[in-house]
Amino acid sequence: MSDIFITLLINGVLLASIYLLISLGLTLVFGVMNVINFAHGGFIMAGGYVTYWLAGSFGVDPILSLVVVIPVVFAGCYAIQLSLLEKVIGQDDLYTLLLTFGILLVLESVFRLQFGTQSQTMEYLSAPVTFGEVSISMTRIATGAIGLIAAGALFAFLNWSRQGQAIRATSQAPNLAEASGIDSRRIRALTFGLGGVLAGIGGTAYFLTYSISPVGGRHLLLIAFVVVVLGGMNSLRGTVAAAFIVGIYQTFVQFQFGSTEALFTMFIGIAVLLLIRPHGLFGEPEGRLHG
């Protein structure tokens, strides 16, 4: 097995860990609330920009900035759900699409006014780690670790905590959950907040390796949609599998042919898959969160 192949494979896995973070948030919100959240792209950039601001203004280590990113993004998303989205839940899906897209535009405007229109980058842990002839950036290893730890924490929370079990119950049988004393309104806000936190952590991880810009969340949102559709809109485990498929595939094809070709062939592949399996690889027709 060549050194180039091993390097590309490792880089693909590490990229997939970022895609996993931002995609799990979309899957969680859709599986529980049946909302396609365009604002998710703004939440991704919010994480990146909070990290950028803390590092630039106060010299805070980017990874330590997550101590601020997580509560800030969670509080913002929790408030957005209770004050805005809750009013249109259960109505025509077009209302939630337009509302979340409007939130995305507002966030992009805020980023533009506060940080300008230019892309921002960060130098962090630039020294590589070498295994024989294989060299991997420490930054990529750090972002991969962030993604895997955060994803593991989400699954642990959903499976073993009372609030996580309430989220699952609300997704699978909302009326029964409400009748048993679960406050579905608060659970939806918690879910939306958790989805935003995953996006924000993903934005921080992405910023350590790549540049961010006010509209940069749109590209990542598109990738997240590809991952979620491939894995199944309501399947957490499907999202995990799809994130690694997309991350590894994109890394190899981009190395061989270029980024445009990688994205184009991914979209073609998704279109063909949906003709064969309309609910993705692991999705279920009833649309309930599982996995």
C-alpha cells in the first residue's frame, strides 16, 4: 500500500470527522422536528467566527475557545427555536424553510458587518506528525479528534441521559411523549440547541484547517445535505457512515481530478442513489430519528 494512498485515506477520515459533526446536527433536528434547517450554515460559521474573535482579541487557544463557543451557540439556537421556529412548527414546511433561510441571511450580514467580507485563516499546530514516510498535519489530527469526541458525546447523551431519551421519545411518538409529561416544546428547543452546538464545534474544527467567510457556511451546508441525504435523513448511524464515505471519496477524487469534479460526481451519485433508495442508505419512510 503506497504512502500516498495511506496519507489520502487518513486525511479523508479526518475531513470526514468535520463533516460528521455538521451533518449530525442536521439529522438530529430533522429527525426530531421534521425541519430542514438552512440556518445550520450560519451556525457553522458562528463557531468559526467566535473562535477567530477569541483567538485574535484575547489570544485564546482555538480548542479552548470551545468552552465559549458551545454555550454561546447553544443559547442562541435555543432562543431562536423558542422565539421564532416554535411559532411555525406544524405548519406548512415552506414557512420553516423560509424562516431558517432568513436566519441564515441575517447571520451572514452580521458576520459581514463585524468581520468584513474577506476570508479568515488561522495558523495552528502546523508541525506534522510523521509515521515512516507518511506525514499528517497536527491540526488535522486535532480536528479529527474534536469531531470523533463530540460525535461520541452526542450518542452517549441520546442513549444514556434522561434528556436524550426524552428527545428520542419525542421523535418516535410525540403525542405519547407529551401525554407522559415530556415538555415537547422544551425538547424541541434542546434539540435545536444541540444541533447548533454540533454545527458550531464543526465550524471551529473547520477553521483550524480551512478558511472561513461570511457566506462560507453555504458550502458546508451543501456538503452536510449530501451526507444526510446519503445516509438517510432520520438516521444517525447512516449519517456517520455517509460522512466517512463523502470525506474519503472527496479527498481521493479531489487529489486526482480537482475539487469541482469531486463535488460534481458526488451530486450525480446522490441523484442516482435517490432513484434506487429514496430514503438514503439507512433512512426509514416514517421519518423518525433512529440509530
